[in-house]
Amino acid sequence: MAWAWAPSPDLLRQVAQLVLRVALAAAFGAWIGYLWPVVAGTLLLSLLAHLRYLTRLRRWLHMPKQVELPIADGIWGEVYDGLLNLQKRNRRRKRKLAAILSEFQASTEALPDGAVVLGPNGEIAWFNPAAQALLGLRVQQDIGLRIANLVRKPAFTEYFSRDDYSGEVECDSPVNADTMLSFRIIPYGNGQRLMIVRDVSDSRRLETARRDFVANASHELRTPLTVLRGYLDVMEPETRSGGSLAEWSSPMSEMRAQAARMEALINDLLKLARLEANIINTRQDLLDVPKMLARTQEQARAMSKGQHRIEFDIQSELRLYGRDTETQSVFTNLVGNAVQYTPGGGIINVRWWSDEAGAHFSVADTGIGIAEKDVPRLTERFYRVDSGRSRATGGTGLGLSIVKHALEHLDGKLSIESEIGVGTTFTCSFPIHRVHANPQRNDLRAPIG
């Protein structure tokens, strides 16, 4: 579609006036005998008038506050009015943006969390008072400096230098080693980033106190539980047929079962407390995962008692760098859960394999399944989809929480897929730097059941 230009009325009027002047000048010049000099003079005067208006416009563009645009008619009046209206709109827009910026600064200054605006190269463009207090920033000296030069913590440096800012990183404050800070970076705009700094010291202290309480309470509970189990063992012979406590056989059996369940709960609490207390551990062994899964296979056979069809599909040359106890806990808890919550006659498939992303361990069952709303909370401590069913199977409610914390030590991730009435699949994925392959070994595929 062609663009059609339509001249404005002022422009047409200006052209008409110029033509009229030239015509009058030509008539006057012809009458006095100087046609072309008079016409040329008239055109020159019109050009000088336009140059005057253009010069005033140029001066105004360079110094709009010192120079005023003259009052003009015709096309120049239209141009001047348009520029003045544009200037007024820009001033209104600037005042509006200034008000928005002022509100933003006022709101961020009221935040208890630190906020730092970073440029494309990580240089500090702006920060609020909370960031100034938490990071020890100085208004005059630190604007324009790179944040990585001011927060010299290995964890933060590694987090800041990567492209993926998902999640958060925690490290101690550069001004107070007793203060634990949480950093989160949010990219926006054209290479800019917003860094949120939060003081999590109280939360970490409460978490440490809770963990210490659980560990200490579990240790203290072991002593009276040991005494109770000792008395139960002494009294057990008397509950058999002909014994003096034969009529107490059923209550004694129930007490032994509950004591065993309490012992399992205490052991899981201690295991979870140890996992939470050792978030960073540099000791890593090369684990013979197929051998560990062979032990898990025997445990699954014992738990199933022939009621399930259990299949193990193991890539036998595949090993893992980690710690034996934690990794075995992952395997035992996931396979044990599958056996417990799969009705008799169901199928449980256990796989251990690798691909270009790393190594993977999965347990898939044809059990009763889990509702979608419950899946995100499965790794919470003591969370139960069905309390009655969990107690009936002897579960402590800590198994998946132990799996979650053990995987954190192994840099692994847990994914859960489930459908009511169809079954559940738990998949543990380990990064490639944790994987070691020994090509001299053959695959082991061992169905049991």
C-alpha cells in the first residue's frame, strides 16, 4: 500500500503567500523595469526569514531552558507549537517516571532484605539501606564497582559467575562472620540483574537447634527403649504355651512390634540428623553400585516373601563416587517403599543405567499410586499420604526425607511420577562428574520373585 502525503493547511497557506509575494514583486519589477532583481530580492528576504526561524530553532534545541521560541505564523508556527507540546508531554512523562522511581526507592528502602541493582558487567548501580548494612557497602565509594570484588566468598563467586541463577546460595556476611546471608540473583532488562540479600542467620540457628534436639532426644530415647526391649526378651519365654504369661502372648507380641517400630524411628531420626549435620563432606569413595544393589535385591526378596515380581536391570560396569552409607540408604528406602506399598502380585522394576546426562536409578511399581497434590510433599519429614496405611506397614515417615538429604550430598536430584491406581516411579539422577564406568564388567539383569 503506497503512502500518500497530504500537505497541512498551514503549509498550503505559506506556499500561497510566497507565490503571491513573488507575483506582486514581479509586477512591481516589470513596472519599474527591474523584474528579476526585484523577484530575486523578494525570494532572498523570504529565505532570510526562514533562516532566522531555523537559527532560533537550533539554539532552542541546544539550550531549551535558556532560549524561548518566537511567536511565528505559518509553517514555523506549526513546527514551534508541535515542539512545545512535545516538550510538555516529555516533562509530564519525566515527572511520572521520577514519581515511580521515587516510590520504588521508598519501597525498597523499607524492605528488610537487601536489594542491589547490577549492571551488565556486575557493577553496582544502586542499593538500598538494608544491602548497605548487610554487605557493608558505601554509597560514594562502591557505586560502579563489581559486586564480585566486594563479596569475596567462594560459594557466591561460583554462583555469580554462572549463567543459570536458579536457586539461591548461602555464605557468611563479608562484614560479620556470624551472620549467614542468602543471595538470589534475578536477571532483567538488557543484561541487568537484581540481587536480593536476606539474613537467614536466625533460621539456620533454629534449624541447628532443632537438628541437635532431634539427635540428642533420639540418643536419650535409646536407653529406655533398650531396657524395655530387654525386659520383653526376658519375658518372652513365659508367654509361650504353658508359661506363666501365656495369656499375655498377644499383648507381648504387640509390644515387641511397637518397640521395634520405635527403634526403627529412632534410627531414622539419627540417620537424618547425621545427614543434615554433614552438608559438605569431601571424602568420596568409588562405590560398587551393582554390588550394593545386589544387597538391596536380597533385602527386597526377604521383604516381599514371594508376593511380588521384582526385576533388577543393572548396568554392571557403572559405578558412582559418593559415600557408601548414604547411597545404600537411597537404594534401600526406595526399594523398600515399593515393596511395602505395592499389593501382592504387583510388579516392581529397579533400573540402574547411564546416558549423556549422568547416571540414573529408578524404582517403578504397580502399586496404588499417589495423588498429584501429595507428590510435592512426599519428602517432608513425617508426611503421610495415608496415616493408617503407613502405620500398618510399619513406616516411620522419614524414608523419603532421608533419600532427599542423601541425594543432596551426592549432587543428585529426585523426581517422582505417580498416578492413582497405576503406580509410582521414583528416579534419582546423578551428574556426570559423579559417574565412573568400568567397561570390563557385563550387564546384570536379575529378575526375582
